[in-house]
Amino acid sequence: MNTQKIGWIGLGNMGIPMAEQLIKADYAVTVYNRSKEKETALKAMGASVAETPKDLIAATDVVIVMVSDDSAIEQIFKGEDGLFTAETSGKIIINMSTVSPSISKEMAAFCKEKGSMYLDAPVSGSVKQAETAQLVIMAGGEETVFNQVKPVLEKMGKLAMRVGESGAGNSAKLAINSLLALYAQGLAETVMFANQQGIKTEDLLALINNAAIGNTFTKIKGDAIIANNYKAAFALKHIVKDLKLAKAEGISSPLAKTALETFEAASAEYGEEDIIAVIKQLKG
Ligand code: NAP
């Protein structure tokens, strides 16, 4: 058994398979999720369950948070029975959610005041990469803290890299997700144009995925379009959040503006479906 006791907060599409990797790697893991029914699968794998974030941090050394957005982070850290209502001295909190660089800077400062340590460490990759420990993890925070938890991060990813001080991981992630949005809209528009020209989606995707332009994204999302399967691996509403965060950080390029308009328009109807459901919006 690994000696660091891990607390895990947030058992959504990503949190469940990521926490599972740590249990498989023989860490003692305690989980907390707002909706308690999602804790069952992890409990069956041997995880302990905490009633609140406050109880969870008291029982563990390293707490990993994987929740939706800035407001969820506020709630988990500063809400009733939140992490900051406990004695946190000496604990390390790793926020792997895709959130704003500014909230990471704020939480890092709070942690410092309380004698604890904070890393932002968002991930690139989706459910499939989480299930196979192939995520790419980008961290912001002190190097000594990063080095203490790098072995834990490497149980979930193929690469864990520190890119700067607090908030830098979030900045890198927002840059990457801007490209993700462009890929998704670009793939959708390309399939639609080819279809208009009488080319079958299956044939087009076979060509793209054998060509230099093909990649893991075109393979997975191409398969989803062919299967007409838009169940969320990465919910479309989350890319709207990320594009808005990137805008707030100053991105103003023509493609980024267009992508935000497109995904915002798609979100009302398809927000809970996968990012590639943007094709349904574009088809009208
Ligand atoms: P998800 O399936 O929507 O799960 C969200 C999690 O956050 C759930 O555990 C939810 O709890 C919790 N949560 C939301 N609001 C909360 C609040 N106010 N208080 C407490 N808990 C709250 O999201 P996901 O796909 O796992 O993504 C998690 C994060 O990773 C997001 O920031 C996302 O942008 C990022 N990300 C996702 C992917 C992907 O492909 N899915 C890839 C890379 C990064 P409940 O169960 O109670 O709702």
C-alpha cells in the first residue's frame, strides 16, 4: 500500500475513472461526491467514503478535486463543511478541474495562509484516456510541491508536467481547449460539406484517419458521428465554460470568437450531450 492517503472530490465522467486508477495503484482513497449515489462504484472497489469535504481532508494527506467549474470550487473549498473549514496544515490540495487561473491563484493564497499547499493540475484527454491512465497533466504551483505528488499524478497520466506558478496549469489548459473547440467545429463542418458533395461519412472518416490530418480526436469523434452517439464524454456545456474563461483571459482571435458563438448557441439544446453534438446545431 502506498503511504500517502488520498482524498478524492468529484465523481463525474472524469473523476470516477481517474480515482479508480489510484485505487488500482494501491493508494488508500477516500471519496466525496455531492450526489452520494455516484460514490457506490468506488466504494465497491475499496474506497472509503467521507460525508463532507471537511471530513475528507481531515482523514487524508493529499486531496484531489475534479469538479465542474469555478463556482463548484468555491463551494468545495469555502462552502459549509468545505475544505477550508478543517485544519489543513501540511496538506496538499490538487485541483484538476478546468477552472480559471484567477480562482487557482486565490485558492493557492488561501492554502498558503492556512499552512497547506495548492497545485492546479488540469488534464487533457477525455474519459477514454482517464480509463487507461493516458491523460496529459499540466501543473501550476511550487516545484517542490509538484515533485511530492508527481508519482500520484503519473498513476493517472502518461505525462505530468509543471508549466509555471499557480494558475499556469489552468492557462495551458484553456489554450489547449481553444484548439479542442476548433477541432470539434472543424470536424463537424468538414463532415457536413463532404455529405453535401455526396461523400459518405464512413468513407470520409476512413480517409481522414489514414491521412496526416487524422488524430485520436477525429477517430473517437468520427466514430461517435457515424454511430449517431452523442452521450457526453466531454459535455458540450463544459467547452462553453472553457471558451468563456479563455475570453476572460484575453483570447480574441477570429476562430476563438466564432467557436464561442457556435458552442453557446448549441448549448441550450445540446449542452448535456458530447462536444461533437455541435454537428447537430450546425445542421440546424
Ligand atoms: P461532470 O461529469 O459534469 O462532473 C462534474 C462533477 O462536479 C460532479 O462530481 C459534480 O457533482 C461536481 N459538482 C458540480 N458542481 C458542484 C458543486 N457546486 N458542489 C460540489 N460538486 C459539484 O464533469 P467531468 O466531465 O467529470 O469534468 C470535470 C472537470 O474536468 C471539468 O472542469 C471539465 O471541464 C474537465 N475536463 C473534462 C473532460 C472530459 O472529457 N469530460 C476532459 C478534460 C477536463 P454531482 O455528481 O453532484 O453533480
